[in-house]
Amino acid sequence: MSTAPASIPRVSDLPADGSLSHWVMVGQVPEEVEDAWSYRTGAVKTVRAVRAATGEVDALIDEGWNAWPLVKRAGQAFSGTILLGRAATNDICVAHSSVSKLHARLRINGAEVLVSDASSSNGTIVNGDTVGAGAEVALESGDLVRFGACVFQVFSPAHMTAVLERLREP
């Protein structure tokens, strides 16, 4: 069994034709800076605020950011749980020093996604609220989730398709 993580698609690689079938976590891992970390990278200049039909901000997104599909890798243990962490053996590998080797667990329960912290060193935060170790928090499409210093936005397939359509409008 190979432990190398699958290549991570960019937002621009995602289909905007309604064929997306999995929840997606979108964001950018901050560059490692010696003795510190920073959210500021070259991509910040191109981030767009994508607005819903109501005019409210629906997503802060860049087509060059990564999009992690919330899916279980073939051959991995714990069939009902998606493991997220810095180690390449996880289903979702977020390569940043602030992310623990096994940082969090995600569980798909029908149309619902639940996240729990795996007793990580730097915590898991959903929309500003800390997730206690072992406690499960239901995620809604558009929620902001922070693993250590890495902040992501999660989207249901339908919501991500709508965001992509608006993002790609001229």
C-alpha cells in the first residue's frame, strides 16, 4: 500500500458543471517562515470575494488555491472516518508544522460533515469556536475551519458548484 498522498487539485481544476460529488475543503497552506508563520503569500493579491445572489460574501477564494475533496483514500483504515494531519499516511495531508501528524477526524454522515479534534497540539477551530478533543461538531457549507495555523472553508458539492460558477463569471 502506498502512503504518498494523491495530488491536491486546484480550485480551477474543479468541475463547475454540477458533477462535483464530494464536499470540498478550500484554502492555502501558509508558507513556512523561519521562527514564524504568515498567511501573507503572493496569492493574497488575487483573492476574490464571491457574492451570493443576495449580495452577501459567500466565499473568499482564489482559483489557484488547493481544494481537498473530503473523501477516504482507497486502502486506508477506519473506513467511516477521514483522517487529516501533517503525516502523508492521512487521507488528507496538510503539510504545515502547526498541523499535528494526526490533527483531526472528519466523518460524513449522509449530507452532514462532522469534525473532531484528535488531541492535536494547536487545536481545531470552527467559525472561531474551539472544538474539544473527541467532541464532534457539525459543519455547514461555507464554514471556516482552522487546523493549527491553516484556515480553510468547507463547501457542499452544490454550494461549491455555485461558487465556481460565480467565480468564473466574466
